[in-house]
Amino acid sequence: MPPRPRPAGLSAATPEGHPADAGVAADPTVFRFFNEIGIIEQLARNRFERVMPQGLTVAQFSVLNHFVRLGGERSLVDLARAFQVSKAAMGKLVGKLDAQGLVAVRANPADSRGKLVSVTRSGSRVRDQAVRHLAPTLALLRASLGDDHLERMLPGLVRVRQWLDENREPSR
């Protein structure tokens, strides 16, 4: 069977010289789909970590981006649920962002033990700075794949994200 055509600029082999799809052709399509997403996430995270401003981690950026994208306030419990981490882990991450002035934390009037979190102007600026720092890498990808290709892929990715979000597995 002839190899699948690849978009311009993408390698048909791994860095070790092995064919990119060797040994996985028999895997179910949905597995191969998520395997590609996992590899993309790993490669993108590595690039992104290299350009983060002010020692920001990708996890911290993700929380800032969550607020910039959706707006408003969130409880620690809601944030932990959204990011599928423990409340303690989210509390630690939010504490670091709060110490840097990137989020504001206040008591939750509806729950005396809870906290409400929102992004500050400084947090929004740092998030925007991180996006600007990533711009050169994004420009290379855009030049390689083209806007039309990226636009055609986006609706399918949104549908996958929405399905996964609506069908979350309960916490262990």
C-alpha cells in the first residue's frame, strides 16, 4: 500500500529514520487519532515552555488562558474540575499565580470555605505576552500548512473537544 501523502514541510519519517506509521497501521483509527493529538501536545508544549515569559509554566498559562477565553470568576473546585486535577493541586497553582499578581483570589460569599479566582489585568497581559512569544513558531506552522488547511481542521477539533468535555469520566 503506498504511503499517505503528507502536507508540505512535514517529515514522513521519525528522527530515527523509521517510517512515521510503522507498526501502527493495525491500530484502531480512533487510537491513532488520539495518539497523533498526544504527540502534537507533547511537541507543542515543549516549544511553548521555551518561550514562556517570567518563568510562567504551561499549566499556569493554561489557567490564565482559561480566564481570558471564558471571562468571569471561578471557584477553585470549578477550576480543578475543568483542568481535571485535585483541588489541592489547583490551589497550589492558583497560589503561585496570586503571588505574582496574575490572578485575584477572594472569599466565596456563597461558601465560607471556598475561594473565587479571576484573572487580573497583569495576568491578561502576561498571557498575551506568552502568545506573542509563540508567534514565530505559529507563523512557521501557518506558512507550512496554510490558513485554509488549519481552518478546515478546526471544526473537527472543536467537536472532539466538546464531546470529551461533555463526556468526562468521573474522578478516581
